[in-house]
Amino acid sequence: MLNEERIKLMTRMASYEENEGRHNMAIGNYFRSDYISLQVMKSIISATLTFGIVLGIYVFYHFESVMKEVYQVDLLEMGRKLLLAYVIFTGIYTFICYLVYSYRYNRAKKSLKKYYAHLQELSELYEDDIRR
């Protein structure tokens, strides 16, 4: 005999598994600190690459003035300014990424908790059918 409530629950769960569940289950396999650390490390690498690309584009665009001033500029002072700009850029980007990935992890865990509650409910529905 078909149980309508069980079929609806299974349909909702299958839809969840096909859509956002796949992504949330991948996140749920990590501990919170491991997931966030991995994502922040990826963010630091991408921030470094982005900073280098933007710096390269700036130098390429202003190549003539950079070449004229290369012998007049205090290279140590310019290096300090670039390092400070890099640290500030990377720090802000990393902080934003930390907040984003913390939110995503918490949202995925909450969603998985609801999914596991549905699994428990489905299991109880099956047990009720077996008892009858």
C-alpha cells in the first residue's frame, strides 16, 4: 500500500539531493575549521595572483612613466608601499572570504540537519508500515 506522506517526503528529499544537497554534502564532510581554512588558503592564493596581475597591468599601461622614474625612485620605499598595499588587499579579501565561507558552512550544516531529520522521519514511517 502506498503511503502518500512518505512519497511526498521522498520526493522532497530526492529534489534536495539533486540540487543543493550535493554541494551541502560535500561541505558537510569537513569539520568547520578545516573547511574554512582550506577556502581561506585558496582565497589567499587567488588574492596574491590577482594583486600580481593588477600590478602587472598597471606597470604595462604606465610603462613609459615607470621606465622614466625607475632610476629616480627609492626602490626600498616603493617595495614597502607595494608590500603594504598587498597586505591590506589580501587581509581585507581574506576577511571577507572568511565571513562568506563561515556563512556557507553554517547554512549547509543547517540544511543537512534538516535533511537528516527528514531521513529519520522517513525511517519512522517505514517502521510504522512494517508494524502494521
